[in-house]
Amino acid sequence: MSMQIVEKSGEGLSRVYGVTVPAKDLTDKLEARIAEITPTLNIKGFRPGKVPTAHVRRLYGKALMSEVVEQTLNEGTQKVLEDNKLRPAGDPDLKPEGDMQQVIDGKADLAYEIALDVMPEFEPIDPATLSLTRPVYEPADAEVDEALAELAKQNRTYEPRTGKTVKAKDGDMVVIDFLGKLDGVAFEGGAATDAELVLGSGQFIPGFEDQLVGAKPDSDVEVKVTFPEDYQAETLKGKEAVFEVKVKEVKAPVDAEANDALAERLGVESLEKLRELLKTNLEQQYAGATRFKLKRALLDQLDTQHDFPLPPKMVEAEFASIWTQVQQDKANGSLPAEDLEKDDTTLEGEYRKIAERRVRLGLVLAEIGRANNVQVTDQELAEAMRQEAMRYGPQAQQVFDLFRQNANAQAQLRAPIFEDKVVDLIVGKAKVEDQKVSKEDLLKDDDLPEGYGG
């Protein structure tokens, strides 16, 4: 094929090439395609394989020519990349020039531009030259005791209060029947029988539980409340209501004892085993925080140790996705406090720095991964797809099938696995010194360095 390729511009990492394919080449390809499919066609009025070429051209010419053009565009792009030994950063943009209809009709050459960014050439730092400090904290026995006490508290039981003058205290459970009325008329959803309510738990609307403190068993209490303005039921927002409440029982909380019986109630064979589980759980939490801090210190070092030009389209795409999120946060009022007083120009400058940092780190990690042949296995990807799908409950199978069919969705799941494997590889080669820290230091949020973005 006599395809003509000229480089139109090449500044920094951006390249633009012009490609021209003569109309005759396209028509030749079309004729070859027609000749290929004609024997397979079944068309009414003709014996199989005996359809005249002119008839096929009339029926399918335009559709086939569109396919030929599509295929030629892809081949041209591939040829530009191979001839110029380019490593593209992202998908090239194709921009047809001239009248495409004329091209499809076989009356004009196919001329188009290919615009792309290429990967920067740089030498990533040798991981063995990095020095890192890993903050570690071991949970103390007292913390396990605390977690156990909390578990016992969550699994407390309630026993009926006894004695001559029983009155409900804050923290007690009352068993009640109630009927709610607006202006003397019962409303939908305002009644219940044998409801169990722990006073002070905030389960019912504000003011309801307070008015039952001091109530006796087998007594009637009239509770007057105003529904909050943000109450979910439209008809009740801000309305004053009266509840006729019958208090049937008053029960006092009895804390569960931290013993083998509690462990068995929670499905664990013994108290000792329960303590082990709680300790492991705490250790995992702290190990997660340790890993997060170590990874962030590593990314900070990689960021400061590398300086090379970034592919503009990559930075633009990263910035666009961050900026969309910023606008959403602004609209629903969840923008961080320190960003509220900044104008858009300032914010844009800061978030563009974050976009640049993310792209730079992405390229550095990719390059170190490539040099060390880091791969994400099919098994790791399948496991990530399964875990992500499980988050959708009943729709898990559908979500899993969607992942299996969608290469883009798989790429998004593959990226963080790849990143973690490269981080582990670097940590394995770097000089890492463990440093014992307090629990507070390990868990406190550090001030994020400028341009830190996840």
C-alpha cells in the first residue's frame, strides 16, 4: 500500500503525523473484500456463490468501504508507531481531513492526522539506593482487654427490674406499645406492639426517649414530640405529634462477662481463642497503617528523585478527573475546609500539581515494574474481580460477568494490584529501618505534602 506519512510537528513529547492513502488503494482493498465475501452470500434470486460482483457492490459497497477505511486508519496508526519506534502514552487521536463521504464513495484520498504523546525516556532510580523508615506499633495487652470489654458491652443482656418502686433509668430497656396521632388522628407507621427501646440510644426521634425516663411497668405515658425538619417522611416533617405509650416492662442492662460462655455465644471455642482473634485483628489494623505510611514515604521519595517531562494528554486526563470530583464536592458541600476560601484559579493550580505528581509516580512505578518484569497474574485479577463483585450483594454475579467482558474495567482493577506489587518489590530492595512509634503517632493523619493525591 502506498501510504504517505509525514511528521507535521514534534515538540516535547507531543507528535503530529499526517497520513495519506490514495483512493485507488482503498478501491483495490474494497474489490478484494467484495471478491472474498461474494462466494459466501445467499441472496434471493441468485444461486449460492453466483451473485454478480456489481450487485454485491450496489448492496454492500458503502458498508464494506467503511470497514476498509476503519481498518486502514488502524493500520496507518500502527505503521506510524512502528516506523518511528514510538511508545505512545495513551491512545492516539485520529482526525480525518477533507470530506469523508467522498472517501467512502471512492472519489477522494483518505487523509488524516494522528496526534499522540510519547512516553518520556528516563532512568528510574535504583530501589537499592533508597532508605526508608517503617513506623511500627505492637498492640499492648491492655488494648486487647479494652476490645474485649467493648465486645462484652455490645453483647449485654437485659433483665426485668425487680422491687417495690421500679422506675426506668437512662440505659434501661423498656418494652412498649405505642400509637402516634397528629391532631387526634392516628397516622400511618405511628404504631407498634412490644417494641424494645433502650433509653438514651437515640433510636427514636429526639425527645421521645427522655419522656420515658422514670416510667413504671404497667403504666401509660403521653409523649409529646416534634418531628425533625429533615425527617424522611414528607407528611411528618416539623409536625407536632402525641404518642399514647403503654410501658409493659422495664429491664436493666446486665453486662456480659468476658468468659468462655461469651466466646461460645460469639461462635469461638474459648475466651483464650477470642483474645487471640482480637489481638490479630488489632495487629492487622496497625499493619495496614504501617504499610500506608511506608508507601507514602516511598512515593514522596520517588516524586522528589525524578524530574522529566510529562505527556501533556496524560496530565490533562488526570487533572480532568480530579477537577470533576472537586466540582462534585463543591456542589454537595463536601469540599475540605481549607479549599473553601480559595478561588478556582488557585485551586486549579494546586490540583494540577497533584495531577502531575500522580502521572509522574505512575510512570516511575510502571518503569520500575517493567524493568523488573512485575506482572499481575490472571489469578490475582480474578480474585480482585470477585472481591469487587461481592460488594454488590445480590448483583455480585452480574457485576463479575461485566468485569469478565470489559477490558477497561479489568485495567482499572489491575492498576492498583500492579502498583502494590511494585511498591513491595521496591521495599524489598530498599534499606528499611523499623522504628517503634506510639499508637497515636501511627494512626494520626500527617499533613499531606503539596501535590499528594492518594
